[in-house]
Amino acid sequence: MTEDFSGSDRYDALRRYVPLISWAIVFLLLLVIPLKIVGYGYLPGDDALRHAAKAVGNKDWRDILVLGPAYHFDPNWGWHWFLRQFHLAMHWDAEALVVFAVVMLFVVGNGSIVACLRRPEAWLAAIILGSLVYDLSSRFLLGRPFVLSMAVESMILLIWHRRREAPASWNNILWMTPMIALAVFLHGVWYLWALLIGAFFFAQEFRWSIQLGVSWVAGTFLGSALTGHPVESILQAIQLAIRAVGIHPTQITIVEELKPTGGEIFTLILVGGLIVLRQLEGLKLPALTRNPIFWMAAIGWILGCQTARFWEDWGMPALLVLMAVHLEAWFELRFVVDSFKRLALVAALAITCYAVTTTDANSRWTNHLGWRFLTTDNPDLKGWLPEKGGVFYTADMSLFYQTFFKNPNADWKYVLGFESSLMTDENFKVYHGILWNFGDAKGYLPWADNMRPEDRLVIRGARNGPPNIPRLEWNYGVSGIWIGRLPRPVEPGTAAPTVPAAAQ
Amino acid sequence: MTEDIRNEDRFDPLRRYVPLVVWMLAALVIVFTALKIIGYGYLPYDDALIDAAKAISGKSWQDILVLGPIYAIDHHFGWHWLLVQIHAMLHCTTDGLVAFEVVTLFLVCCGLPLVWLKRPEAWLGILVFFFIWSGFLDRVVDGRPLIITMTALFAVLFLWQRSPAGPGWREGTAIFLLLVIAFFLHGVWYLWALPVAAFFLAQQYRWGLWLAAMVAVAFPVSLLMTGHPIELVSQTVRLALHVESVYVMPNTRVHEMRPTVPQFIAVLVLAGLAILRRLAKLDALPFHRSPAFWLAAMSWVLATQTGRFWIDWGLPGLMVLAATDLQLFLEKTMAVDSLKRVGLAACLSVAVYAVATDDFGGRWTHNLRTQYLTPDNPDLQGWLPEKDGIIYTTDMSVFYQTFYKNPTADWRYIVGFEPAYMAPADIDVYSKFIMSNGDPKTLTPWIERMRPEDRFITRAPRQNTPDLPKLEWNYGLSGIWIGRTPRPVAGGTVPPTVPAHSERSTNAVPAAPSAK
């Protein structure tokens, strides 16, 4: 073990505080990072917005979306219930709820992982590498409950790592079951825990694999039971997953996070780097082929070649854990636990981690400040938002997220929501045709044909020309958004209800 | 050699099958990968399409393209001859021929190296790694005869690894035949100077001399097989001299001939190999004695002038270098009949399949959305070129796609697969258009030359009518505008063109495929 004895006798009394200070720095950093990013005015781009709006509006999805036969039950019931309690207790609006979700999930997700490490700085180093290679911080700050599943997965892997040399105790079921139940309750996707069981199985950790399997079954039923609809929620999760992927004949029209990753070359490079580190430093860690953390990363990487979320939600966290346990072993070899050098290392890693995660590169934390929302209090939009009982037609999910976020209590419905597989078959056919034909205006015609006076068709486009659907009248509602409606009868002597786009 | 003998006694009788199983896994995954990719409905975007169409058309390039004086004889005579024979035997369509090109060449290039390796799983590992980052996968599914040249290069380098002292008669015969086939089907015999130089730089003089001699003999043999030896050499030399004057600026070249920034990951690969050699104490020849290393290094540098040097010559060199190092490592860590080999080969097979068939960015399905100009489309009636007409375009993809779907059409194309083959006046117009970032004014000489039977075709969105008002325009298909010289309108009849902004029956949105 390397030690730093040189000339530090007079500071020896302070050494006992090094571990405490290290922990304090790391936990403080985990709090400061999301606060800084939220301080930019950051809002996530997708589900966090609709979760918050759902909690505020407290309407059933059937009253928010035009839904097809695949929908039976809120797939995020637990998370919406959780946010709703905060809304009721704190009277927070949708924006405050989003901020809360972003900060809380980052702190809880990372904090729970760090708590499983002997050297918390190892996680900082892993976050730095992950952020540089994968834009990891954006994923952790999406404010979506999958962060909890990532945290539970990482904790199980880290606890295995701690206890790997002891015989697997059946007591493991006692702590794994509630953790999985919590993840299933708040996040859903209970079936993906089979991946973790597979990872333990491939690593020949058969007892752990069986125990995890028991915990999975028990946790799934427990988490589902908490929703009040144990059977429906379990069945619907499977049905939705099959439909979400199977309904698209090719990957071209599928949502980004379900598209394939193309393989992550830096994953192979990082794993290669870890192997070199093990060899050069002689780290006493289990062989990769006997390590479920490695197998979880490998399974996620392979399946990510079909659907990115396998990698992003399951493989990448495991790779980070793999890096963290290697770095932890290395730090333990190189830095004594109460060494001042260790303190310097923690400080350096904390500064780097802060810089890497909070940098507003490519405006990732501020780009939404340029968003223009469609809101009922905008006088320019008077008469151009859907009327009572109307339908908001669009082929752009971001318009649903943003408009629902700003209008959680509005009395219209959206034809496209957070998952195209929930649409009716007819609407999905139109939506798919639009995407397939590169957004060609003619693809919208079936919707335009069905529109009623209270409905609106909303399409993103530049000011220089309305969408080529002249059977509707168009208004350039807010920057970059055109709103179309059925033409209104113009009374003699009154101005036309629409203003030419070219007019100032 | 490390052996895994513990607790496996009861499986001992199975050990003899390990090499066979590994071979089968490796071969099967390569076959299934090729079939899966073509099963998506994948089509390459360039030469494979026109090679197939050329074979079916039965016409010379002079009847297909408006060519300059430099072009005398089909530069891919051998490849087109082969496709003609296959077409005659199987009566397949252009689609069938392209599928044949893609699958066969993929199998040959990715499968044949298995023959020369003692550990086929090493090749699978290399394929996984290089498929992800290097562009090798995109190249090897191109369906172009250059893949034959790459395969011959793999053969030479792998056979050198097996017999560094010098080739025996079996290796010699195999290489000679591969060289003759490569020269006959693909040409570019002169670039074999690169591997010859690599052998000399690696101080492998015996192999260098031997390869040079093989090239020197195989070249005339392949020329004689074309039936036009003198014309072909003369054309190649004249073209080489001509090209420099044609390509005033690199950005007027086709993409693959433009300069590129050398791939940094290639340096990381070399560093990784150096670390592997050191940590695993591999008994490998030093880099500077390896022709594979020198070929990779030379091509990496030459890619700064022309990207193809790296992708066609350097990558194969680096892959051979990595594969042989990995094979050494596997030989050192796993016995030939170790059951672990099966596990490793299975994992790598899954990885190869997953990485290669991953439809990342729609790379295997993007072409399903391509709309083609075909005479059987009623919306295009009167808007395709007439008999003996010319398609004017500055977009090579218009040529590739339209010729592919209309191999026997009786019109010609102003721009084909290589701008250097165009007539001098046309090169001038084309170059000015590219250099001016697509200024329509540069096309005036073509517009003024256009006859009623000719058409001008350009890509632009529906709302952007091309800024060439001397022509009348139709938004033929999504993203494609067709221009022709204005037709006289008889009194009382409907104008032949319809405003682009109106809803009309032309350019109907094609139905998207539905999930099976």
C-alpha cells in the first residue's frame, strides 16, 4: 500500500476527518449539480413534462389522449400518484414538480449508488468518464422514474460486489424484494429485471440468480399490487412493449430512444482500459466472465443494438458500476483511506465532475429557453387553440409534451401522446404515413378530412409558408408552429379570421 | 498453454468437436448476417445498382451515358460479364442481381479469412470491433467488385502470416488465381504497388519480390481475358492523366475519392495491440516487420489525399494485424479443444450478428422510402425523357436510382458514375455547379441545350420550385422536381403543368408499409 508520510506529522490529527470530508464533498456535489442545472432554467424535453402535468391535472389518460385498444391502465400509475401527493401537499405547479423530479431523482439515484461504495470518489470518476463518452448527465437529469430502476439495479450489483466472497444468503431476498417492488411501483417495466437475473446466471452466480428471481417475482407482485391493479398493470406492460416495437415495420419511424445504438465503440475501449488497469495494477477483482456487473453491461450493449434503452437504462449503468468498482479497488491500492492525497483526489474529481456535468455545451441545459408554448392566455392564439371537446392533431410528440405541460387542465385531447402504440389503429396509420414520407403535408390529409370545427392540426414549420393543406385555414401561432383549423364562415363586412403569414 | 481441465471430465468426449463447432458458428453467423441485412430490403446506394442494371440492359455505356472521348471500353468489363452470365442463367431482375452482389461479396470477404485462421473466433472478434467504428461494414455490403480486391488482399496478408518464409505452391497458386480474378473483375491493378511496397518496407523481401512477380503475370492474363487488353491499358493511363485536370478542387470528386481526416481510432487500435502484446507476452513479429502494419500506415497517410486508400487498403491491413495478434492471444490462453472456446465463439457470434444487423440510423432500411422515376407511374406521364432524350442532373443518385429501375429505357444520362468520363463541356458545367454550391445560373449551358425530349431532374422540397424559369416544372415524386422545355398550349386546353402548391393527384403520398 502506498502512503504519504512526508512531512505531514503536524497534520496527523486532521487525518481522521479525511473520510468524512470526502463523503461530505461527494454528497454536497450530488446536490449542487442538479441545482446548478435547474438554475439554468433547464426543463427536460419529454416524459417528465407529461408526468408533472398528469399529476397536476389528475385526469385519466382517456380524457387527455385519443387512445386505442392497447390502453387499459396508466402505465406510470405509481409515479403519478407520488407526484400528485407532492402537488397536493406543496401546491406546486407542473414546472415546480418537474424541477423536483429532476433534482430528487438525480440525488436519490446517485446518492444510493454512492452509499454502496467504500470510496465515493470512484463514482465521481465513473460519472466523469460516462459524461464525456455518453452524455450521461443528460440521461440522469431527464426527471423520469427509470432513474430509480437504474439505481436499484446498480445497488444490487454493488451489494453483490461487496458480499461476493461470502456464501449467498437467503436474507438477500429480504432487501432485494422491496427494492424491486419500489422500482416496479414507480417505474413499471417489471419484465426487464429478467436481464439482471440473466447477468447473474451467465456469471455462474446461480444462488444469487435464484434469489434475485424470487425477489423479482415477489417484488413485481408487490409493486403491481400497490397500484391497485396488479394483474392489469403486469399484463399491460408486456402488451405495450410488444406493440411499441412491433407496430413499426422498420426502425425509421420509431421514437429515438427505442432505435438501435449502432454499438458503442467507446464501451469496448473503456472495457479494454479496465482490463489493462487490472493487469498493470494487479487488482484483486473477480474475472470478468464471473462478474454479473460485466455481464449486465454486455447484455445491455448487445441488446442496445436492437433498442437503445436496453443499453441506456440497463447496460450503461452496469458499465458505470464496473468502472466504479475497478477505480475503487485502484484508489484503495494507491491512496490510504485517511490520506491527504485522497482528499486532493476527491477535490480534483469533484471539480472536474461539476465542470463536466454542468457545462452548457451545445446549449443542452438552456435550449428549451427558446421553446414557444401554446397557451390559452396568449392573445395571439385566441380562437386558434382547440375548443371544448376538440382534438389536437399533430405528428410531433414534442408538441404534446409541451402543450400538455402548459395546459394540464385543458379540455381537449391529443391524437398523439407519449407513445404512438397507444393511438387508435387508424390514427397510427396516418401518423406512420407522415413520418414515412418525411413529413409530407399530404400525409396529414386523412386527419384534415376528419377534423371538426373544434379540432386543430398543429405542425412545426417556418414562417415563410403555411403547410400545403389549403383546405384548412392557417395561423402562424407562435414561432415555428402553424395551427390549422376548418375555415370559418366570414360574415360580410368583417375581416378574414386568419392573417396572412407574410404580414407583420 | 493454459488449459481448463477442472471438473470437465464428463465433457471430455465432446472436446474433439470444439474446433468444428467453433468453425460452424463462425461460418453460420456470417451467412445469417448477410441474409438478415438483405432481408430488410436493403439496397446499396451506388455502383451495385448500376452494375446490375448494366448487366440487364445489354447496352454499352455509350448508349447509357453522354460520355467524353476519354471513355472507350467498359472499365468493369469482367464484373459486368459475370453479372450478365448470372442474369442469363437465373433470369433474375435488377433486384435479384443486386441481392446476389451484396450477399455473395459479403460472404466472400467476411467468410474467406476464416479459412486462413486457426482460431476463427479471432476473426469474429475483429469483425465486431471493426463493424462498429471503421466503416468496413458499410463497405463490405456495397455489392461492388472492389470487395474482391479486398478479399485478395486479405488472402495475401493472411497467407504471409501463415508462411512468412515464402509461399508454397498451394499458397502461390491460390494467390495467383485470386489476383487474376480481382484484376479481371475489378481492375485497379496498379494499386497493388501498395502491398508490394508494404512487404519491402517490412523487410519481407522474398514475399515482396514474389508478390510483384505475381502481379506482373496476373495483370496481362486478366487483360487478355477482357478481350481488349490494349484499349483497357490505354484508357486507364489516359484517365489517370485526365483526372488531375478534371478535379480542380477535391470537393468536385465523388465522395469516396475526397480527402479524409485519418481515423484516430486506428491509432488506438495499434496502441491496444501494443499493450496486448506486452501484457500477454505474445510472440508476435514487431510492427515494423509486418507488411500489414506498413500497408495500414501508408494508407492511413494517403487517406489525407483520397479516402479510399484507407477504407480499401489500410483497413484490411489493420484488420489482419489485429486478427493475427488476437489469434496468438487466444492460442496462448485457450486450448484448441477447450469448451470455453465454444462459449467465446457463441458470444462473439451473437455480437457480430447484433452489431451488423442493427438498423442504426435506418442504414438497412432507408432505401425503402426511396421513390423511383418509372414510366409505369401515371403521375409521371409526359415527364420522363422521350426517346433518345437526355436526363440532365447534377445529382449522381438520380442516375443510380433511375437507371436501376429503367435499365432498358431509351434515354441517356448526362452525369453517370464518374464525372471524369463526361464530355469536357459538361464537366465544366458540372464542376462550376458544385464549386458554386449549387447556383442554378451555372446550369444555363445545359438549359439552353435542352431539347423537347430532354428532362432536367433535381432534388428539392415541394415548396421550392427550382430557380430555372426557362423550364416548366412538375413535382414528380416526393423530393424530386422534373423540368422540361415549355410545351405550346393549345387554345382551350388545360396547361400541362400544375402549380406545385396545389393539392393534386400527382405526387401521391405512397403508402407506408405496415408491420407484419
